[in-house]
Amino acid sequence: MDPALAAAYARCRALHRRHGRSYYLATRLLPAWKRRHVHALYGFTRYADEIVDRTDGLSNAERARQLADWSDRFIAGLAGERVDDPLLPAVLHTIDEFAMDRTDFATFLGSMAMDLEVRDYATYDDLLSYMEGSAAAIGTMMLPILEPADRAMAREPARQLGLAFQLTNFIRDVGEDLDRGRVYLPRADLDMFGVTRGTLRAAAERRESSPAIRALIAYEVGRAREHYAAAAPGVPMLAPASQACIRAAYHLYGGILDEVQRAGHDVFVRRAVVPNRRRLAMVARCLFTPPGTPVGLPAARGI
């Protein structure tokens, strides 16, 4: 492999290992030749997210310019131009290797741009419009690598799994998102439980949720589990060599919801993290689960 391309894949892998602990662990169950392509997709999405969320000290206009410049380099690379970037050659190579649908990448970048302007969402349908790019499109990006027998049938479960993972993150990271000036839980849901942005901020500061906030989080956990249930039939559709990875990711992320529930749906008392011992046990079970086995739904287990 060309040294610059190998370096780009290595950078994507480093980003994945540092920032996507559960997903990175699940990816270890893929055949070695597939892993670098998953790292490339993760690196692409993570780097865009870094521009939006981690460029401290920059105005939204400056972040928007950075995102637009990086997107323009990506588009130029898709058109066949040589790209001077430490990361993009890997994702461009992956797109070419699997003849990926470029629409998914445009949809994703559109949602990243929304994060620079939109601070909350009125309804869940509004949030779903954002998540179409930030989550569902990532699920469908993965399909060529995972090689389902029927990609058309696997598409909707893949979308649902992306939605499930991102809603899980939104539930876990309410406090972190508040620090960035965003609330991803819909205003209609907050209103239903008598919760405001101010009461969320107060709970974050005292590191303890009110009963109303706990009820709100329990409602969102139930909604996330519905997405997991809709995604479950897709795992046995994948190539046998891909199933253990996605089965593990499914249960590792679902395990975050279990930890939220163990904490009484208080997402401010501590960050919901699946303990390492339990994570490794989940991965081991998935590794030895025969391909084609239906996925057990991530309902709360004895909590």
C-alpha cells in the first residue's frame, strides 16, 4: 500500500481506538481486511464531528468555514483529484473499493452543518431529520463492508441501528451536549414531563436528576429500545464473517441503556459506562454465537 494511504488508514484507526471504545472493540471481531475500512468510515465521521464540536475558541462562522473547506477537499477527492489531507485518502479509497453510495456522505455532512446552527429540536420527527444524516446514513454506509445477502432488505435495519446508537449517545450525553449549548431530546418530550433547558442545566450542576428528568430519560430509553428492536432482524442478514462484530456493537451500545436504567435513569450522577468485565463477556458471547442466530432484544435484564 502507498505509504501516504497507509498513514491515513493508521490515523483513522487511532481516532477510532481513542474515541469509539465500544465500536472499536466490536470491530476487532471483523476479518482483518475489513477492519481498516470501518476505521476509515469512523475516522471520516469523527473528524467532521471534531470540527463541529472540538474546535474550542472558534466562532460558529469559523467552524463552518473549516467544515466547508474540508468537505470541498473530500468532494474534490471523489472527483479524482489528489487530496492533501492526513485522513481523507483512506475514506476515498474505501469508497472506491466498495463502490459506496456517495449520497450517504453528502447527507452526513449536511447534518454536521446543522449542528453549527440548530441548538434543539421541536419534535422527534424534527430530530429524525437530523439523525437521517448523522446516524441512519452511517448505518447504510457500512452495508457494503458487511456484505448482506440482500442489501435492499438489510437497509432499513441498518438505518435503525444507526438511529439506536445515536439516540443512546444522546441519552447518555445530555450533560455534555448542554455544555455545547445543545439539547437533542425533543422539546415536545421535555414539555410532556415538565422539563426545561433550565432544569436540565440545574440538574447537571448539582449532578442529580429530578423525578421529572428521570421520567423523561426513561421515556427516551424506551424509544431507543424500539429502534434496537427494529434493527435486530438485520444482523442475521449480514455475511457470516460480519455478524459477530455488529452483534457485539448492538449489545455493547444496548448495555449503555442498561447502565442508565441501573442508575435510576439519572444521567447526571455519573456517565453510563458498561464495565470492562461485562463488555468482554458480551464480546466473547457474540464471538461464539453461530451465524444466523436471531439477536436477543436489548430489554432491561433483571435491573
